[in-house]
Amino acid sequence: MPGPFYRHLSIFLILWLGWLGACRQVQAAQLEAIHHHESSADQLEIRLLLDHEAVRPLTFTTDHPPRIVLDLPQTESGLKQKTLWMTNDLVHRISAVEADGMTRVVISLLKPTVHQVSVQGREIHIQIASEKAHQIPNLDLADMAMLHHIDFKPDSQGGGKVRIHLSRGGVPTHIYQQGQEIAVDLFNTRLSAGLDEVLQTDFIPPIRKITAQTGAHGVRVVIQTMANFTYLAYQRNHIHTLAFRPSPVVVQLDQPIVEGTYTGEPLSLNFQDIPLRSVLQLLADFTGLNIIVNDSVTGNITLRLRDVPWDQALDMILRTKGLSMRHEGNVILVAPTEELAAREKLELESQIQKADLVPLRSALIPVSYAKASDLAALLKSTDNRLLSERGNVSMDERTNTLLVQDIPAKLSEIRQLIRELDVQIRQVLIESRIVIANDDFARDLGVRLGADYYAGGSTNLGLGGGLPGDMAWDPKVGQTMIENPAGSGNQALLVNLPQTLATGSGGAMNFVLGKVGQHLLRLELSAMQQEGQGEIISSPRVITSDQNKAIIKQGMEIPYQEATSNGATSVSFKEAVLQLEVIPHITPDNRVIMDLKVNKDNPDFTRAVLGVPPVDTRELQTTVLVDHGETVVLGGIFERTQARRIAKIPLLGDLPLLGVMFRQHQVQDEKHELLIFVTPHILVDGQAAQAAGQRRINPLK
């Protein structure tokens, strides 16, 4: 009797203990806290604390965006905050999301890293280091996993699943995409003896080939595809799965989305007929924002998004359901568009009614740099009225003060506006230089040839030309034998082609060529050469404030007479001045845009008409953008005049050698060059008076 009783009791105890053990295994663990410790700028340790003995999580990584994902099976999330924001150089934030009895911990990285996962009692340790650190220890060879088999199972939608069979679970992985290839790095893993380098080829789409290679830290599996695709990677127990799907067809919109409009972090969502409020809750958990959803927001939605900025995803979801959102700090209100518009309209009407009842207040606002009259005109402008309907503004020119009367809210806005407008205007020193250079050269070579004849006795005969000359020489009586014109005392010459470059200038040489019988030949050579070089430099400069015109000029006013309408004459004046007129504008990047007008006028009294000289005008008008302190050439004019003239007696002037006695040769070469330079200087506080008092500031060379 005792034997069977104790035997049945033992069986009962064994079954009860087994049931307790099964219940203990089935009971879900709870993630209680997440701690982190930063040992250096390149290393970080994250610890996940559970209330039960921890098991090794399923881990994989992504490159775009860089993340480390840990799946904790049969684990609930007991965290008060689902997102932990970090302030280091490796990790941006840590998020924990619970679904289907499993908790997924997502570690968002700031840059590519390497990591190591280990389990110590109730804690899961994740050691993260930058790729350049390489200080994460490898596991022992005894703890390495074995890659047994890789297979591919296609589906009817043109996709399929690649399954990597390992000897155990919890193998750390790193997944990244290069073009149409997916690389899966399995750390601390080695190939089984029966596997080749090329595992399988000629798969049906989308897979073309799968290869596996043993590296320094484990095994790398490379999956080559045939077409564009999307994929999802996950690990359950000892099988690592990559699910492939064909990429959706891209529809070209009439209005393309402008790049840079959305700046949120990319996320991926794939739900079928999920409640809209649940999607908004997921976005709130992902972004860390506070989202208030109106009670009228209902319905379900089906969406499939991959690597889409979260703000773009939220915008598209709201527009699909006819909803709108309003931001206030870190709180987002979501409601139907019609309800938000009606609510804002009521609030605006309430504010208008309240403004009609608020008592008016008066304020004296002193103005330091601007003119009170200009600001008063701006406040009262009908195009952009800044006062309320009951507001008014006046000014005191003596103290440059504004007297504003309006409701308190408007007074605060006007004070802020005047504070931003009444600022010290930056000043600019504009220095210009006008250079006029002349280079003149002229040469004139002439000849005079004459002949006299004296027969003797009382009879004098002469032989000469028909042009007047200036050689009055007679070997006997000392008088000219033929005068032209009569009574002038100038002897008529055979050849009279002297230099005419400058009358009364130059030099001459007289030769007596010889006497043939009673005939006397005389020759005079006259020559003139002029060379001149000149440079006129004018350097006007002026200081003015931003956007204000400045004019500086120096010169004279030339009087002249003109007829009036009643027939009388009056005296008018014409300016001949050196003038610089400029309107500068300082750009935000400390450059200067200038509207310039430069004049350099010179009266020429040598060519005066009725006592009024003509004016040589040099003028430039332009708009130019110049860096601070930079010198630019605004413009220039180069003129060159070349002349070569020969005056000669036909036939005789063409004779070899002797022809020089019957011709005049003149050469002229004139060069004129005008250059205009400008240099702007942006002045800081205290430099204006110093710059104005300097005799020369940064002269142009």
C-alpha cells in the first residue's frame, strides 16, 4: 500500500514541478529600465535591465539609416518613456516598442559603428564603438555559431524569402545594401564543412545568386538580385530571414515634391487596414512629440512606406483623410480641416471684438538713429497699416520721439518693430580714381629751294617759284629780286614745303648749293619733332550710409549767353566738374552693390568760340558688386591716332635721292587712355571720423 501511494505522490510532484517550470518559461519577462555608460567619445555601453533572467536577443543592423535592432522575445515593455534621447557622438536615441508579445529596441545611430551583444543575468549589454576604434572583443571560438544551410522560397507576388539556417540564435548581424546586392555579415560565425563558396545560382526572380565567404570576423552572405526590390530582415530563433518584395511602381505627379521640404528622420511603415489613431500613436512614439487627436478623427488606413521622412508620412496621411494639424511648441493638434478652419475663424472674430473693447494706452518711444517722421509715416501707411483701427501716432521733431496711442497688444508689436528698425546704419567709404594718360609723338620734315639770277649792269633777272618764301639774300645788292607777294620782302622760291607742325617752332638749316655761271641755288631744310607724355590723376572719395546717395564734386561753372523768349540775352552757366555720385547697398555677406556715376569734365579754352570754351566730357554710369576692400576697374577707353602724310611736287618728288628736295614728310602718333577705379570700404563703429580725416586712404596704385 505505501509503495503505490508514494509512487503516485512522486508522479504528482514531478508533474506539478514540471507545470510550474512551464509556467515560469511561458510567463513573459518585462523590460524595466535602460541604462547607458559612455567610457569615451568612441565607446558607449547600453544595458537593458529585465525582471527575469534574460535570454540572448535577436539582433540585426541597417545602414540607411544606421540602426541596431534588438528583438526581445516574450518580453513586455515596462518603461515609462518609450524614447530615450542621447547626447553623445554615437547614438541619437533609443526607442522601445512592444507588439505581439515581443519588445523591439531600436538604437538610432549618428554614424556607422560596430557592436557586441552579451547577456549577464538579468541584463543585456550592448557595447558600441565607432568603426575606427575597433576595441570590441571577439567571442571565443567555442562560442561561434555554425552556418548550416541557405535556401530561397519564392512567392506568387514576384518576391520571396531567403532563409539562413544557423546552429543557434542570437547571432549579431550587420546588413547593408550596395546597388542590387544585399550583404549580410554574420559575426562570430563559420561555414559548415559541406558548404561551397557559391551556394546556389540561377534562382528565379528576384534572386540571381547567393554566395558565402568566410572573413576575419565571421561569414559574409551576398545576395545578388535581378530587379529593384524592397526587403525586410528579421531573426527568429536560429533562422535569419530576408523577405524580398518588388519595388512599387512610381507614379509621376504633375507637381513634383521639392527636395528639402521634409527633414524628418526616415521611417518604414507597413500596415493593412489599421486604425488611423493607432498610426498617429506610432508616429508620436517615433518622434517624441505630443499629438492630440480630435474625437472626430476615425477610420482605418492601409499604408506601405519605406524610408520616408516621418513629417512627410504624417502630412500624406492627414491629407489622405482630409485632416490638418496645428503646431504649438512640441504639441501637434490633429483634427478635420473644416473644424480647424471654423475654430480659427471664431478665435479671430473674438480677438477683433475684444480689441474694440480694450482701453487705449499711450507710449513715448524715443528714436535714436532713424527719423521719427519716417517711422510715423510707416506706421500710418494705408498699404501696410500697423496700427489698429483705433490707434494713432504723432511725433516730436525736436526730440525725435514718437507718441503712439493704441491697445496694449499693438503697442508691444510697435515697440518691437521700432526696436528692429531703429538700428545704426552701416557706413561705406567709396574711393575712386580717374587716370588719364597721354602719349604724343609727331615729326615733320620740310624743304625750301630757291634760285636767283643776276645779269649785271642795270638789268636784274630772277628765277623763282610762285609761292612766298622767307629767304631774302642777294649776292650783290642784298635785296630780293622777285617778291611774292609784292612789297612783302619775301622772295619767291622754286620749292616751298617747310614743316607746318607748329608754326614758328622747330629749326631750319640753309644751304648754298652752288653757283652755276651767274645762277645761285639755295636750299633750306626745316624740321620739327614733338614728344609728350602726360598723366592726370583724380581721386574723389566720399563716406555715406547704407542705401543713401552721396555726391562730391569740384570744378567750375562756365558762363555763356543765350537768347530769351523776349529777344533779350541772359547769362547761363554750364558745369565742368569732377564728380562722384554713388548709392551703396551692403549685402548680408559684407559685399557692396553700388550705383555709380563718375564725371571728369575739362574746359578747353584753346578752342573757345566767342569766349566760351568747349568741354571735354568723360562720364561713366554703372552698377557693380564689389567685395569689401576690393579694387575693380569700372571701365576704360583707349584711343590711338596714327597719321603719315607726304606733300611733294609731282615727278620731281619721286626722283631717287634728289626727290627729298621736292617733298615734305610728316608722321604723327597720339595715344590717349582713360581708366576708372573704385574701392569700397565698409566702416565699423569709430572708423568713420578717422577715415574722413585721413589725407589718403588705401591709395590705388
